[in-house]
Amino acid sequence: MSGTSELPTVEKPAEKAKGLHPSLYIVNWIFFSNVTILFNKWLLDNAGFRYPIILTCWHLIFATLATQLLARTTSLLDSRHAIPLTRRLYLRTILPIGLLYSGSLVCSNLVYVYLSVAFIQMLKSISPVAVLAISWMWGVADPSRTQLLNILFIVFGVALSSFGEIEFSWVGFFFQIGGTLFEATRLVMIQVMLSGEGLRMDPLVGLYYYAPVCAVMNLFVAAVSEFPRFEWNDVVQTGFGMLFLNAGVAFFLNIASVFLIGKTSGLVMTLTGIFKNILLVAAAVIIWNTQITPLQFLGYGVALGGLVYYSLGYEKLAQGYVAVKNYVVSPGESSESTEGGRGKSKRWMFVAAGVVIFSSLLTVLVIYHGHDTIKSQMERIKIPQWFGSS
């Protein structure tokens, strides 16, 4: 699985943290999310395993077995007992959502064959547009004029990025748009069908129910599209260990998502997601020497700006500006004049915003100065034979 879907967030009142600091959960999620995407791209584009649907099937079979094992040996999936799984609920809710999830995963992996990771991340900026449009079609959202203008701003930024892409592929573009629509429809259906009945699923419980459905569906698709041209030698060349490691990393992303949800606010999650995407673009440029044009930089910046405004709104951005200004001018007074949880939230926002700005500058420097040196060093790394032949 590509790990491309947006995480649900829950606003919670501030309380004394127990256990690990929330920043560790954030770093953990960023690591597994980005590694999963880069790993999938490498397998499909560099390792010679050009079977994106079969790879998705393998991920889902691995996830089905792993969730069954966790359900019997740990308490991570105990929340599934709160869901009254009847035949009606399965056929009307789990099955259609699982089919949409399958379509999202297939398209998300297929697109790596045609487009660069950097450009894919730019196209993903349009996800909120798809979610809002489908929510409006289902009658669960009534977008305001401000939201529509904000959406046009995001679309304009994505369009600029597309025009600036050097190795543009219409096939890859439509696969990415298709995956975005599948995922947006799935998220809206979860809101309408599950939340409407007072039911909630964390990502791991959702995977427990959806993975078997998706695996069967994808096997039928692969039987028609990829099994006729499948060669066992491609598996041997890629390496059994590499495929097991890839499926394991993708599965651990879901576990990381479970531990992250509820540990942070929606504001921090939004800024974290932007930071993650910027890191991913930088990593893709370093590894594959992807060329990013100035027009793409401009378009991606416009899209990210629109995404931040859409996610936070003017009031939160204004509050964030005031918090940063107060913190810079008089950090001592700022921390004393705020009540516990709100003060921590503002400091988090200040740190996260600073990290985003710093990482943006770092990305530009890496793209224009560092990629050749780092890439030459990476080519010297030797991989054991069990993990595929070079």
C-alpha cells in the first residue's frame, strides 16, 4: 500500500501527556509514510518488479495475515468488538468501502510507473478539492464562496505544476486523478455510512476488515492485466527478502497511524503533512535526480499555500501569526500569559511553521547543489544477494 491516504484527526482537550512525547509519534509516521512511498517507487521503477497490481495484492495479503495475527495476540484491534458486524453492515458498508480502497491502492501504485514521486506529491495537493466536491455531491457539505475561491487557487497551483513537469504522462496523470477520486469517495462514504451510524474505525481496524476484500478484488484484476505477462525471474531478481521488507514497511505505516491519531491536534497534523510532503519531494530529487522546474516550484508553492489556508482558515492563521509574533518579541511573557494547553499548542505551531520554512529552503539547496554528490555515494552501497540481484 502506498500510504497516500489522509489521516483522520481528532481535536482533543489538552491533558497531561503520558508515555512518549507526541513528536516521536509524528516522526515515526513521517518516516514510515515516506519510506513506503519511496520503497514502492524503487521496486516498480528500479528493481525491475513492474507489477504494481500484484505488488498491491501482496501488500493486502500480508496485511490480512498480519492483522489476523495481531487480533489474536495483542490488544491493538480490540476496538473491532465495538462494531456490530452484521451481514447487512458488511454488504452495504464494508464491501463498497473496501472496493473503493482497492481502486485507490491500485491507482496509487500504478502511477509510480509513469510519473516521478515529486510530481505525484504535487498532484496530491488537489485531494481536498476532490473530497469537498464529492461531499457536496453526497449532500454532506455546502461549500461557501470563500471555499470555492480557495479550491480554484489550489487547482491553479496544481495546473502550474503540471505545465512545468518535464516528463509529463497523461496515463500517469489520469491514474493519479483516479486514485484521488477513489480515496475521496471512500473517505466520504466512511463519514456517511460509518460515522452516520455512530461507528468509528481506526486505520488498523479498517485494514482488518478491508484487506481481505481488497486482496480478492485485486487478484481478479491482476489475473487479467498482469499475471499473463508475469515472470518468476522478476521476483528472484528483486529478492524475496526485499518484497517481505516492503510489505512489512507498508504495514507498519498503518500501525504508526494508529499511534499517531489522537496524539496531536488538527493544526499540527496539517503542518506535519506539508512538512512530510516537502521532505518526500526532496528525497525523490536526491534519489532519482528528478528535475524540478521553476514553474513547478511556483505551482507547488501556490497549491501548498491554498491547502494551508483551506485546512486552517483565516482565524487560525491570524492566531498563529500573533502567537509567533509574541513568542519572538517576548517569549517569556507569551508563555506565561497563555493557559497550559493553548500555550503548548502555539509553541507547537511556531516550531512546526519554522521547520516547514527551513525544510523548504533546504529542499531548494539540495535540488540545485547536492543531488549529484549524494547520488554517487548511494550508488556505492551494496545490497545482499538475498535482497535481489544488482
